[in-house]
Amino acid sequence: MAGLLHAIMLKFICPIISRIDSVMDEYNAHRAEIASGCKIKIVDQGFGHTMIGSPQNFNIDPTSHLKSGSFIECQGGVKIGKYFHPGRGLTV
């Protein structure tokens, strides 16, 4: 019985959770884009939401991107320059 539940989880539930995670990242990026006025590219590399706090103080160059699991608090302002490609889980 446990083997069957594990197989069901791997085949059906994990892909659904992964898709929900991706949709949440897209929503958060879209909200941050509206507030900041710049295009934010997020590369999905597994679980972990990308969060940008105080996005009105955030700016990122179009040649740069963020990866999943990043957290950037921009209360004092954050500007990311050209060709910045961090790993997963960036915290600023």
C-alpha cells in the first residue's frame, strides 16, 4: 500500500505542486515588475519562491536574471547591473 501511495505521489502530486510553485513565482515576478517598472527574468530551478520586498525600489538590467528561491528586500533600494546570473537561493 505504501509503495502505491508513493508512486501516485511521484506521478501526480509532485508535478502539480511544482506547477503551483512556478505559477506563484510568475505572479510574484509580475507584481514586482509592475511596481518596479522593469522586466524581471526568473529562471526556475526547483522549489523555492522568488520574493522581492519593496519592489518599487528594485531595478535589474535586462541582461540579468534571478533564480528560484531568491529573496531580495529592497527597502533601501537595490540595483542589479549587467550580466548578473546568481545561483539558487540568493538573499540580498
